[in-house]
Amino acid sequence: MPDIAEATAALIGIAAAAQQGPGDTLRVVLLVSMVGGALLAWFLLRGYGRGDTAEHPSEQPGDTPARGASGDAGDANA
């Protein structure tokens, strides 16, 4: 007849290992969120170092003439 104490101890050890909680899942969630946060910060901050600002006001996209404007000095849209 097998030793019941050893079998019981083995089963208790297995059960205790299975009830450790969400350790692995929590580690994965934290790692993915940290990597995602770093990628999001890189994506949002990458445009600041490019120097996209125009040096001349005529290069600004908002300075285009209105539709139908002739550009004459006497024109009301000039």
C-alpha cells in the first residue's frame, strides 16, 4: 500500500502551486502596458524634433488666398 502522507503532501503542493494567483498574467499585462506606453510616447513625441515649423509666413498652409480672389489691390478679397 502506498504511503498516504507522501501522496497527500504532493497533492497539497500541486494545489498550492495552482493557487498562486494572477502573478504571470499580471506580469504580462504590466509588461505590455509599459511597452505600449513607450511606443505611444515615441509616436506622439517624434514630430517635435523634425523642425516642421515654416520660417516664412507665406509657407504657412493657412495663408492661401480665398477662392475667387484675384489678388488685385482693389479687390475686396485681397
